[in-house]
Amino acid sequence: MPQKTKQTPMMEQYFSIKKEYQDAFLFYRLGDFYELFYEDAEKAAQLLELTLTSRNKNADDPIPMCGVPYHAAAGYIDTLIEQGYKVAICEQVEDPKTTKGMVKREVIQLITPGTVMEGKGLQSKENNYLTAVVKEADRYGIAYTDLSTGEIKATVVTDEETVFNELATLATKELIVTEALPPNLTKRIEQQLGAVFSVQSGEWNEEMGSHLLMALDDSLAKQAVLVLYSYLRRTQMRQLGHLQVAQFYQTNHYLKMDYYSKYNLELTQAIRTGKKQGTLLWLLDETKTAMGARLLKQWIDHPLIQQTAIEQRQKQVESLLTAFFERADLQESLKGVYDLERLAGRVAFGNVNGRDLLQLKHSLQQVPQIQSIISGIDQGEWTDLLADLEPLEDVVVLIDEAIADEAPLQVTEGNVIKTGFNAQLDNYRDAMRNGKQWLAELEASERKATGIKNLKIGYNRVFGYYIEISKANLGNLEQPERYDRKQTLANAERFITPELKKLETVILEAEEKSMELEYQLFIQVREQVKQAIARLQLLAKAISSVDVLQSFATVSEHYQYVKPTMNQQQKLVIMQGRHPVVEKVLGQQEYIANDIVVDQETFILLITGPNMSGKSTYMRQLALTVILAQIGCFVPAQSAQLPIFDRIFTRIGASDDLIAGQSTFMVEMMEANQALQYATANSLILFDELGRGTATYDGMALAQAIIEYIHREIRAKTLFSTHYHELTILDQELPHLRNQHVGAIEKDGDVVFLHKMMSGPADKSYGIHVAKIAGLPPMLLKRAAVILRSLESQGLQNTTVEQKAVSEEVEQLSLFGNSETKNQKAIFDELKKLNVSRMTPLEVMIKVAEWQKKIEE
């Protein structure tokens, strides 16, 4: 930062403050503006499209500067935060009118991407998470919070991949660390998640945040929470009474899905658009409250694995599903509930206003009706939740008595407190409203008492209110002792009386004192409401759960979902199952349902069939059905029996990660490796067209080896779709594998996809027909057909051009050298008789290796 030769006291103050906030834009308060200087000004002028000016323009080294009006600063701050920057708000903490010399200034808050409490950067239906990660040996402690709601959760994991997956699930905006994370992990977080890194240094002891640690036993989890809390205290510089006791969770207490699996399944974000539309969240979101919508996303990200908890939610959904009229009434009541979680946060944070409290009152007034509806349908499944549906009548009464029905947004400009709440405030308001009338009445009274008709009451800023009598009428005063002389003029005398002095005090104080008193009364009301924050947060969680469960019931009714039966026998039988999101887009009449049957005897389905026929949809359909079941929702099927899965792994669709320097095949192998490393017999694996990103023989060899490994070592339920038809003979070698294919028929030279799963392998790939549908040139398609017939005539039907090239290369071995050797002749004769289509890829590779060895002899 440039240094001036001679700094003014103000710039010295600026530099001393900026030194503590080098990684943030410093909004430095000067009168009615926040000013920025030097690099801050130059960068902010560009980002915010502000005019860049300079301070001391005539100096040799003028200071670059720009500014924004303080009353409009929020929008500019939001823009910077959305782009990943931090903003330090530096305010005048002394009254300039009563301060001699330099006004004292301090940073009162550091706003960061992870600590946003209001503004357009805070989406109503999304959490805004701030996460701390600490490392100790081979363990990582993770703690996260949404400052706007006050929830805190913590866990401990033992590998980098799980750290990344947790951060990805949270979509954390800001990551707090005490030391550098491993370089590869840091790079992935920055490139794929875009999180802002912040460093929090210092010493932490449990006493500092003991009230947050009561439910934690693990020392590393405690340390992560303390780092998080210390950062919040340092940046927010105020009471954080809404922060809840940190809750410990274990990642293996939920159905685990890694980053790639969630991405492939489009649970909350569409692959192509990055938006909510077209996702499972989009389908299920019939919530009526913002906090319900946030909880729905949390449930989708963390499906349950405890059967009793899953069945508890199912019972609640079923009770709402069968109570149509009650559910309609419940939805109407929920529409009247504002965001209780964030309202409680704003109360504790100190930035709540009168309208916020009115919203809180209106929300709480809906609770008795919600409570009554749930009680009316309860058969024991709602008992625990009903206990948390407390109406908080004391808070309702307080707000109703204190806050004006038309309270403004600002709390310092009056008209916030209701008339009748405070006698002194009512007097002030009477003075403001009736002051002129009181003066007119007093003037008339004094004229009558003195008989002086031109007596008048006036006012000036120096002497205040006075009674003015012309000197010609001074002799008419019968009781001059009632008047105290205040000022003498050339033609008149000005007096004051005890009564006028009393009125003066009331009137002059009324406006200023009333606003000051109103603000103090509002603060008192806010502090009283703050005492109920813990009860408010408990109520908010209960209402959020009710909202999500009614959303499940609404969706299940609309799309005719059924309650799945959960079992411990590893039995998966889905009859007439559908893809929930595709069905919503296409409509129920157009979507073709399919059965899925996988059990302990047959746990691998090898799926073949034409491209574009629906193999990927079929696989995603199973995964989404499992997730729906394990979050407690009903599922799109005629009937469903499901085991409880511990993990889902997917490899669906081709994708490059060019930013990270990874090809499609590399991504394929990384995703496959996740499954092979961590899957158990209770996991679900979905592999779609694995191995197509490399050479044909490589791809087939890897695909077969992976299938065999899953069959032998893991025994997880697996759907494996492939275009390598040669792999279908594996059902003869692997007893727990079954072939399935997607039906298709040819008619008049065109192919018709049936989108129906059938037993056995597909008879051909229909690749040329798919190319025709895609619109490739007719000349090209005719040439492809000729080549295909040529391959088929040579006994190489359903093999690729690359395979044929390998065979031809072997045939040409006899050309090397001046004459054929005996071994080469034998190889050539053997090749003529060989039926490549009946061999596995590994058998072909072994045979080629034998030939190579013979040639070298």
C-alpha cells in the first residue's frame, strides 16, 4: 500500500485500521458516506462501477478514493460478498458534535461469504454454511454453522475424500482453517467448490465456548467448534446468543454418497444448468415455508439408514396422505408462517426491526391451528413432534402489546411502539400532536387574563418559547409577578411563565425524546423476545419437519407413489417402478414403467441394449427410488420391497473435468475406484458404459475385471450397463450375475425403442439406427452399413472396427521378414478358425500374447 510522506490524522487512523483487515474491503465511514482508499478504491471502482476520484488532487501523490452513500451501502456490500470478497464496516463510534479532534472509528463487523445475515446473498430456501476444518495426525475435525439460523454440527473423519464430500454436500461458502490443508485437497476445494479460505489463528480453550460444547465428547470435534466460534466472535463483534449447542454426527449414520454420485444423480442441482429445476429437490419441493425448504434439502443430502427412523417418517406421511382435508388446512396455516429460524437469528444478532417482530407474531399465531390439526390425526406417530409445537403465547402477547401494526422498517425514526404501551411515550406523542393547540389555548387564556389583545406566544432557537407584550401594553399587566422577564426588545418585552416553561419542556423534548424512548423500548422488547430464542428454534425445527412431511404426502398423492416395505433380507423387488423426475416432465401416461429385482442370489444385473433406449434412466430410477425411501417418502412404483443401503456409487454418463486436467476416462476410473475401495455388501453400485473412454480391448478387459471383482470381493447390488456385448457370456461363469436388455424392434429399416427391460442379452447394438436418429448424413450411414455387413460376413458380428484391425494386423505377421516361419503359418491357420465373438476380452489378450511369443521363437 502506498505511503504518503505526510499523513493527516484521518489517514493515520485509516492505515492503523486497514492494517488489521488486509484481506477485506474497508468501508470507512466519513459523514454520510463509506469511503474506500488506495487499492480498495481502485478495485471496488471496477467491481461496483463507481467513479474513481482522488483525495488531495493537487498533491504529488494523490490518494485514489471512491465512496457509496451509507444508506445504500447494503447493495454494494452484497455484490462484493457474492463475488467472494470480505467487507469490513468501519463506523464512527463517537458523536462528532460532542467530540473534539479526530472522531474515533472502529470496525464493527466483518462481513464474509460465510457470515451473511441478510441481503440478496442470503437465499431463503438455501442454507449459507461457514465451515471450520482442523487436522490432527490422520484425523480431520469438521464443524459448520449457518449463522442466520444458529445451527452448529460437528464430526470427525479420517480421510481427505470424506472431507471433500462433506464440504461439497454443504456447498460451504467459506472455509476456516488453522493451517494449510494438503495441497491436492485445497486445489479441489478451490476449483470444484469455489469456497473462500480464511485463516483463524490463536489459542482456544473449552471455557470460551463451553455452552456450545455440551453435547460433544471428541476433542477434535470440540476444537473445530471452538475455531468456528472464535472466528465468528472476531468477525461479528456482538452477542451470538442464537448459536445452538453443537450436535455431533457421524457420516456413516446416513446413506453416504460421494461428490460424483450426487452430481450424477442430480439430487439438488441439474448437471447441464446448475439449477434446481429437473432435480429430485425440484420434484419434492411442495413446502410452504422457507425453513421447510431448507430442511428438505438437508434430508435429501442425508438419507437415513436406521429402519425405525425411516418407518417413523413413513407413518407420518401416511397419516397426512389419508387426511386430505386436514392436510389442506395444514398447508394454509403453514403459508402464514415466516422464517422462524432466521427471525430468531436476527433477534439475537440485533438487526431485527418492527416488521420482523410482527412477522414473528403472525407466525406464532398459526401454531395453535397447526397443533390442533396434527393432534386430530395423531395415532401415536406425532407424539414427540407435538411436544415441540409450543405456541409461545407470552411472546405473542408481548409483541401484540408493544409493536405498532404499521411499524416502519427503521427502528430509530419513531412510530414503532404501539400507543398505550408506555405512559411517558404517550405523553410525548400528545405533546407532538397537541403542542400547537396547547399554545393557542394558553395564548387565549393569557389574553383574557391580562386584557391585552395583541399578546402573543412565540418561539426562537435561542430563548425557546416566550410571551411577547408590546411596551405600550406593559402598564396593563395587573399581576406582573406572574411573568419572568426573558428578553427585552426595542418595542416589546418577552416573558415566560411556569406554565409556559412546562409546556416548552414537554414540546421541545417530545420529538427527540419520543424517538429515543421508542428505540429504548424496542430494545427492551427485543431483549425479552431474545429470552425465548431456544424455544423458538425448537418450534422452528418442529414446523419445518411438519412442512417437509406434508410435502412428501402431497407429492406421493399427486404422482400415486406407494409406501415401500423396508427389509433386512437384502431383498429388492420394485414392480412397475418409474423415474420420478422424468415422469414429472413426461407425464404419467407417457412414462414406461419397469420392474427391478435384485436379491442375494442375483445381485449383479448386466444390462445391454441400444444407446438412447433408457439404460441410464433405468439405473438412475433405482437410485432415486432408494433415496426417496430412505428419506421417508413414498416411491414411484406399483409396489416396492427394499433393503436399507449404506452407500450409493454411480458412474453414469460421460464427463470431463478439464479444469482439473482430467479426461472422461480418468473421471470414470476415479469414480469406479471410489466404489471398489469403499463399497460393502449393503451398497448400491451403478456403472453405466464403463470403459468406453479408452481403447476397445482395454475397456472390455477393465469392465470384465471390475464385474468379476464386485462379484467375488464386494457382493454389492450392482447394475452394470455396457455396449460390450461380448461380456454377456459372463452369466455362464458368474452365478450371481443375470443379463438384462432394453427391448427394441426394427420396422421398415427403422428402430423402435420399447424402453422396456427384458431378460437375457441384447441381440445387437443398433448403433447405426441411433446415428440415424441423431441426424448423421445418409451417405455416411450407408457406408457404415456396408462396413457392418462386411464385418458380419467375416464372422465378426458385433465386434468393433478396432477389433477387426487387431485381427488383420495378426494376419499380416507373415509379411514381416523374407519368408513365413513355421510358427507364423500355424498362427495364421489358427486365426482363420478362431471365433472372436465367442471369446472374452481377457481370452483374446492371452491368445495374442501366445502368438507374440511364438513369433519371437
